[in-house]
Amino acid sequence: MKAVLLFAVAAALAFAGGYGFGRLKAPQDTAAAGQPDAGAEVAGGPYYVEAGQLVVPMLERGRTIAFILTQVTLEASSADDALLVRRRLPHARSAMLEALFDLAGHGRFNGPSVDPQGVATALLAGANGTLTSRESTQPVRAVLIDRLLRQDNTRL
């Protein structure tokens, strides 16, 4: 029993020592490799804002024949733009819903196939239209469609 306890303590000390050494050694290794260290300001990668799901009915002669479900993620150009998009997300969602209603009203979701790039372009124009102010920059760089489904209504 004493040997098992001694082995467990030795394993725990070895793990803690290795973890601590790795934490201390990591910033020096990145600086030596030509990468900026943890203290330097690093240009961040893409910034994403989840816009959630958008559901739009497709109407024909006053009846709902199908529903279009989209799940959208917005890609911002910078951290400041991502913060702006998060603060104004209800307005961006409203504009994207209007764009989806317009696409559904013009029959873009009818037929066997849908052009996802055309849908993304319409959503991008809608989202940037509400988020841009007097500045000419567009805070949303791209609209990423995570899910695009058409559910036919069988209860007619």
C-alpha cells in the first residue's frame, strides 16, 4: 500500500513540474521562433458573431406552403467591428429577415435548388445596410450560412 501511495505522489509531482515548466518555457520558445510573445499586441484572426436562426414562411395564395430556415454567422473585419455588430445585432437580424422575405417573395427558394451564394450576398447587403453609419467601412465582411433548409408544409 505504501508503494502505491508513493507512486501516486511521484506521478503527481512529475505532472505538476512538467506543467509548470511548460508554462514558463512557452513564451520564450515563441519569441525564439520569430513569433511575437504573449506581451506583444497580436493581430487577431477573423471575428465571428452568431446571428442565430432565421425562419421565413413561403406564401402562395395566402397559404404557407413551406418554411425556410437559415442559421447565420457574421464575420467581422476587426474586434471593434465585431463589438458593433453584437451591439446592433437585432437591427442586423431584422434587415436579414427582410432580405429573406424579399427572396422568398420573388420565388428564389422555389424549385429543386437554391443558390446559397446569392442568399449570402443578399444577407450581407442587408446586414451592412443597417450597421453602416456615416462611415464608408462595412463592419460585416462575410455572411456564413451554417444551415439552409426548406421544410414543406404538409398541412394545407
